[in-house]
Amino acid sequence: MIQPNLYILKKTVSIVISFICISFTYAQQTIKGRIIDSENGTSIPNTTVINSQNNTSVISNNSGEFEVQQTGIYQFTITGYQEKNELLEPGYTIIQLQLNPSQLNEVIVNTNHIPQKLKKANSTIDIITSKDIERGNTTNLNDVLNRVPGVFMQSGALNTNKISIRGIGSRNLYGTSKIRAYFQDIPLTSGTGETTIEDFELGSISRFEIIKGAGSSIYGAGLGGTIHLIPQSAFLNQTTAASDISFGSFGLIKGILNINHGTDKNSFRVIHSNTHSNGYRDNNSYDRQTITINTNHFLSNKDDISFLASYVDLKGFIPSSINENAYKNNPKSAAFTWAQSKGHEDSQRGILGASWNHQYNSNIKQVTSVFTSFKKAYEPRPFDILTENISAIGIRSRVLGTFKKLNWTLGGEFFKDSYKSINFENLYQDYPAGSGSVEGDKFSDFKEKRNYYNLFFETNYNPSEKTTLSFGLNFNKTSYNLIDRFVTDENPDQSGAYSFKGILSPKLGISHVFTNNISAYSNISHGFSPPTTAETLLPDGLINTNIKPETGWNFEVGTRSSFINNRLQLNLALYRLYIQNLLVARRTGNDQFIGVNAGRTLHDGLEMVLKYQWLQADFFSLNHYTSFTLNNFKFKEFIDDGNNFSGNKLTGVPSNVLNTGIDFDTKLGLFTTINYQYVGRIPMTDSNSLFSDSYSLTNIKLGYKNQINKNLKLNAYFGLDNIFDKHYASQILINATGFGGAAPRYYYPGNPINYYTGINLSYIF
């Protein structure tokens, strides 16, 4: 009886040991990981992971996570992204995929923080890829943005720019307003509603995602839309160094150094740039240095954290606008007073932010970002010398969840900034010519504290695989406190506090995928834009408590389609934007304005993007693109200072814009890109008594790329802008007024024919 029991015991022990060994081996071989977009860090679901040895495959889940059981080479493939082969070994791995520019409708967009394919989005979103950026030089942002239909950037100089989207922002006299912008997750829009993105190094941006119209409830429901700058991410498992040196017309010299170092779970990228230009016009020199740092740290399969820092040191002289006679006969000239005072801006600007992502489970995720920023500026102008100090802090946090067919996000953003400004007399006229600006007595000193908070909710419901319903809400509360620190008998106290009523902005949208290649969408959304502090001040220094924010409703329908095996892509959008309580800057003196609510505007428009692959062979490829904007923007009701402008065209925006071009690439490394842009006439006065001339520009870029060896890559290029030397106004100052008998200065002359050339070397260690 003993022998059988011993036999059973030995057998049992053997089985247990074998089971333990098998389990241990299995545990050792298990490989887990997550697949993300290399540029914006968004998880990529439904990616096919193929074992190259036995051809078995798995699919990543909704969080982009996957699990395989065997060490080896795996292929990662999903429509919209470039295929990637990676050696997988036991442990947790992050796989970064790069988008395929020819399949943008399939790319995961993150602009509403509910990641989804672009073709399923229910608002008009445009993606500017790194390939789009590389079509021109890395100095002029306006060439990049103006290829997007509905977006129009005017550029009087490298440091003088104005952006409008669907006509919103076109009436701002100087700079960009009523459009929100974010650098990764950090707001670039100040507490006064002003946005500056041109100071950032274009060579440090991997792509832009632009939401047009008030279609984003989670970004403050801005009237014009949101521009999302996505910096170059730090790549894992590689160390690279790249240097780009270029020079060109008007004394342009530019250098960029780009260094990346990454391990399995930590990565670091730093980009430094130095740009100098003498400028085409007098008093037009420009010097800028930038540093951008981006780090990613994957702490576990549930937590990752990233840090982003940017610093810009800029000194740019300002030629300003000139009158019609100077524009036609001496376009190189600067405005006389600006040249005599050597007007310029000298500023330092920095932002710092950290983002933490936590995956509670496969259905719930939290993303929290904290940020701070500062700007210090000194700006001598003919009529005064302005010093500014701005500091800001803020936090954004949201929770993303999935429940069956429902995806949702809930969160908030709090922003607070402090703005200090002092104005001094400019005594340049009391000194010999050439002395430039001379600081005199102080005549104003303000401190402003402005804060707002946004609470937002957005959800996507999928009643079927092809249909997505979306609903969003944004609640905004904005207030400010103005402290006048220079009160005298001649200067009444302008201190005061004001809080705007809370604004609730809803959004409702639907999208439907008819086939794999055709989808359509529609949405109704509400947006707003609060007035700046300057617009709320009356000439006697009192606060106009009756002034109201601009508000508007956006209605749009659109389609995203592809045909002929994805060789032909067509995106089309029709919209109507209705604005109430139109804010008007009424001029009361030289550089003195007050804000008034003067009426309503109606913005009807059509936007189209067409891309076609003419040839796609092993040896070469030929691709064509076209974007077209048709605007019918009018003052529905506009009575200003007794003048009735109702029915007139909206000031400051062209009636139509056409961009078209071709990209030619060869296997030998030679490439050519040609771009043609047509801009229609722009109304320059509210009375429509004066229009700018329409114009067309043609640019070309030639280059050669070569993989010299497995580690070293070369990119040499040469470009010509405005090759037919067209005379045109690159920016318009609307409703310009002459003082003291001087002619009004409407025009910023554009650059004549000019060239740039450079070489880029990239080394993989």
C-alpha cells in the first residue's frame, strides 16, 4: 500500500514543479506595452502587432495597450501611421508611431481630449504636419498657416503679425486676439485675450492642430477657434543630434541645434535656435534666440509625466505701416517717426509646464497639467516708451472615461495672470537725429490682475460603429482688477474691478462614416470673446460696466472623403458664424482707443482642401495639393459714432484665398516643392471706400536628401520666395487715421523676391 502512495506523491510533486516552471517561463516571456502617437502622445488603439517569425498577431486595446508572449521582431501597423518594426523583449515597452501625411483622415487627433480618428470628428479640424512645415523655410510662420483654408495670417515683419480665423480677429488693429492657442497643454493666450505664437521657433514644432470656429468646448469656446502647437516630442530608445544652418536675403542667418536622448522609459529633447535678419525695410533688424526642452518619463504602465519648457529672447525693430505714396514709391522706408525714434521691442518670454497622466483602469484616465509663464518687455515707440511685466500661473485637469459606447471627458482650467505696465515720455525729438528713443518722465503706471476659469464637459456617443453623436458644455467666468498706481490732479484714478457674467457655451455635433472613404459631419456651437481691459476704459478713466463680451453661434456641415485607393482626398466645409455685440476699437487719439459694442456680423464661408497623388512609383512621386477659401463676411448691423455701415463687407479679411502646389520627390533624394498663393482684395475701411489690391505669390524650394551612411543623414536646400517679384501689402492697418495733416498709414509692404539656402545634418548615435 505504501508504494502506490509514494508514486502518487512523486507524480504530484513533479506536476507542481512543472507547472511552476511553465508559469515562471511564461511570466518571463510576457511582453506588455503601449502604442502612442510620437508627436502628441495620444494612445493609438486597434493597432495590429505582428510577430515576424510566425506571423501571429494581436490588436491593441482602446488604451493602445497590447500583450505578446514571445521575444522577437514585431511589426506595428495601422492606417494613418507609418509601419514600424521593433525588437520586443520581456518588460513594458512604449512604441511611438509617426503619422503618414498622405492618410491624415485616419490619424488620431487629440484636440478635444477624446482621442478619435480625424474622419470621425464632428468639427472642422486641420492638421499641419512636419512635411507641410518643411515646404518652406523655418523663419516665416505665415507661409505655413496661410495654406490652411479659413486661416489668414498677415505679417508686417517677423515680429508684427495678425491671425484671423473665419474673419474673427480681422478687426483687431495690432496683434492677434479672439483666437485661443496652446503650446502642448499650456495656454499661450494672455488674460487680456491676446495671443502670440510667432515668437516660437518653427523648427521646434512637429505639427499644428487647428479647430476652426467655436467648436471646442474644452478650450474656452473661443469665437475664432483654437490653434494647438505640438512641439517635437522626445523619442525613446535613440540618441540623435541634428544641426541646421541657413542664410538668405536681407542678412538672414539662422542656426538650429536639435538633440534627443532616449532610453526605454525616459527621453529628453532640447532645441536651440538663433535667428538674425536685417530686414527688407529700414528700422527692421531682428534678433531672436530660443530654447525648447521636452522630456517624457514613463514611470509605469499606469503613470507617465512630461515636462515642457520654452524660453525666447527677442529684440526686433519696428518699421510700422506707411502711407500710400511711400508704399508705391519707397516701400523699403519705415514710418518716419518710428525710424527717428528707432522704435523696437526687447522682450524675454518663458513658459514651464508639467503634465501627469494616470490610467486608473482600461476605462478611466486622468490628465493634469500645471504651468507658469512670464514675459518682460521694453518697447520704445514714437508716442511713448512702454515697459511690461507679465506673470501667470494655471492648472488644467480632466478625467477621460469610456463606458460601452460612451466616451466622455470632464474637467476644468484655472488661469491667473498679473500684468504691470508703465508708460514714459519719449524725448527722442529733443535730441540730435540718430539718437533714438530717450526715456523721460513717467505718466502712467498700472497693475492688472486678471483671472478666469473654464469648466467643461464633452461626450461622444456611438449608437453604431459608423455614427458618433457629440455634446459639450463650457462655462467661463472672467474677472479683473485694475490698480492705478499713478494718480495725480491731472490723472484721475482709473482703479476698479469688474467681473463678467458667467457664460455657458454649448456644442452639439454629429458625424457619420458612410464608407471607409467617405464621412460627413455637422455641428452647432456657441463661443465668446471678452473685451480687454483697455476696451473697457472710457476716455475719462472710468470703467464702462455696460460693455459686453462678443458672443456668437457657429453652424457648419462638412465632409472628409478619399477616392482612387486613397490617392485623391477631398475635405469640404460650409459654415455660418453669427456674431453679436461686435467689439469695435474707436480711435480717440494716436494709439488711443476705446471699445464699444456696435453691432452684429454675419460670416458665411466655404473651405476646401484637395490632395491628389499623381504618381507614386518606386523611383519618384508627384503630389498635388489645393486649399481654397471663399468668404462672404458682412456687417449685419453696424452703427458706429453715427455712421451706418450695415450691409458692408467685414474689414480686414480677403473675400477669397487660393493656395495650390506640387511636391516632387525622387528615390535619389532630389526634391522640389512649388507653391502658388492668391489673395483677394481686402476692405481697408468700414465704409468700404478703400480696398487693398489682390495679389499672387509663387514660391519654390529645391533640395537634396541623402542617407550618407546608417548613422548620418544630409538635407541641403535652396528656396526662392515671391519669384516673380510682386509688389503687395503683406499686412493692412484697417481704418487708419492721419494726425496733424499726415496721410493715413494703411500699408505694410511685403518682401520682394528673396532667397534662402541651408544644410541640415542629422546623426544617430
